[in-house]
Amino acid sequence: MHLCLVDLEEGFRMMSRVEGIEPGRVAIGDPVVAVLIEHAGAPLVVFHPNGEGV
């Protein structure tokens, strides 16, 4: 698992992970979208690349 910090448009930062892309291809400033998944029976917010700039 690869952790990242995501700066949200709402003005705060959250720790999560970017899924659906090789870790070496993720760069600072890449646009992402939030996705809810279930992990260990609880909801978890992860991010996927949104297709722009990736």
C-alpha cells in the first residue's frame, strides 16, 4: 500500500492512497477523484486518477 497526501479543493488535506495506477506514475499535482470502498467492514476513502494528466 502506498500512502499519499491529497489537497482537496475545499481547502484541507487528507491522508489516503491512490489506486488504479502504478505508484511510480503518480506525481504531485495529478488530478484525482475520491472513491468509497469497504475495507475490514468499514467505509474507506481512496483516490483514483481522473484521466487528466496521467
